[in-house]
Amino acid sequence: MKDAPTVSSQSTKNNQLEQVHYNTEGTNVLPLSAAAQRARILDYLQNHRALTTLQARHLLNVMHPAARVMELRDGGYKIITKWRKDADSEGRLHRVAEYVLFAGGEV
């Protein structure tokens, strides 16, 4: 995922990946199911290794990333949580989670 979040067609452990859909103007319309959100987070982590709560919300349209990461962990992915300070769009600092996928990804 370089610019816009996309979902690959490869299957996850539960074969629940969904494709990104496009509206008539050709812009991304991201599926909101938990499975699609998990797929976006996993794809991002596989390509960037780390993802913060604010990034997940802003870039991937995942409003509750902690739940999706927990589900990925339950599915066998080794993801750790680090805590850091990060600024929101208004420049205010927040203590946020940074999720890091271990090399290889799966336990």
C-alpha cells in the first residue's frame, strides 16, 4: 500500500479478504466489514511493518484498530504493541498504540 489503501486478492487464514470496490467516479470505497478492515491492516503491516492507531483511522478507515489487531493475533499473526506520542491533524499530542508485525508475521 503506497498511496491509497488497497486490498490484495490473496487469502488470509480465514479466506475473508474482500476486494476494494469503486464507485462510478472511480474513487476508492473501502468495505467496512471487520474482515476487510483486518485485511487492510495486515496488508499495511506486511508492506510497512508498523502502523499507529491514528494511521489506521486516517489511512485505512479502521475506527477501532485495537479490535482488528486482536483478531489478527487470534488468527495467528505475531503483532506487538508499542506506545508512543503522535500528533493528530490539529497538532495535538496523543498517546497512541503502534502495532508492529514480526518478520514472517505468523506465529
